[in-house]
Amino acid sequence: MSKIANKFNFAKIIIMSITLFIILLTALTSIIAFNNSSIFNQLKFNAFMIYERKQWYRLFSYSLLHADWGHLFVNMFVLYSFGSLVEDLLPIFFGNKAKMIFIILYAGGVSISTLYSLFKHKHNHYYNAVGASGAVSAVLFSSIIMHPEGEIFFFFIPVPIPAYIFGLIYLAYSAYMAKRAKDNIGHDAHFWGAVFGIAYTIAIRPEFANEFLNTVIGV
């Protein structure tokens, strides 16, 4: 009986936490696709297939795939670290609308972050991208705007890193990797996901902008 209760409680936690549900769904899909090229090819972002063949579902499905275990771990670690915080903060300001606001934030990050690549590569059959990077970036920067005092810890660094500093490092790394363009990871999506996350968060509550500036630079 206790085992059934434990399973029920775990399922309840997953349902209550959108972040954990996304992590579970993304991890399962990514792991399955690691060993199934057919699923990988059917779900990955391909601008030509979206634009010319109207396979619009790829604007979302690509976020469930990752290039390798390291790519999956980094994205899910960042999502867990900041997604949980955003889910905790949103109800303070938006009450029972918080879950829908978070879903729009994540889904918007998934789709809008790839629009640049879609139009840039719409006639390029060979351009592919995978990963939840755009959505994760949107959540990360939404968290930074809402809670600029936030910090993140790494096992190999003895002191916490301010969230906004980590965000800048994250974007710098994305820009560097985007120029190399030697993998299937949508590095351009990191930048545009960040832009969407910032714009969306300020749009739903403009006071966040002033509070962020007051905290970070004392304006």
C-alpha cells in the first residue's frame, strides 16, 4: 500500500510542477531518440521541412531532442535550477494564472527562439537543430529579471555565481558555439530565447524592469 501511495505522491508532484513534467518528458524523448534515428529525424528542427513542407510541429518537437547526454544534462540542470524558481515566484504576482503564464513562457521560448533560424535557413535542407536551449534560456532570463538577487552553485566552484553573471556567460558561450556551427545544437536559439524571456516577463509586469535595475545597478 505504501508503494502505491509513494507512486501516487510522485505523480502528484510531477503534475503540480510543470518544470519536472517538462524535464521528464524531454529526458524520455531524448533518450529514446538517441537510439532511434527515425524518431530523431522526424522531430528535429529543419527549416526547409518547416517552411517548404509545412511541418510546423517541428517548431516545438525539436525541443524534446538533444544531441548527446551532456547536452541533455546541461539543459535540464539549468531548467530545473531556474524553472523551479520561476514557478515559485509567479504565483506571488499572478495567483492562479501563474501556471498558464509559465506554460506560455516555455512554449514561447521553444517556438519564437527558432524564428531567426527558420527564416535564415528556410531554403537549406541540411540545416538541423535540436535542444530545449531556447526555452531554457527564456526561463533563465525570466528568472533573472524577476529575481536578480538569485545565485547558482556549481560543484567545482566554491562560491555562488550571481544569476545575471551566469546568464551573460551562457549567452557568450552560445554566441561562440553558434559561430562554430559544427553540431546539431540550436545555439542561435539561446540568444533569441533570452530576448523573448526578458520581453515577455517585463510585458506581463512592467514593474519587474525597474526592480531589476534598482537591484543590479542601483538605478
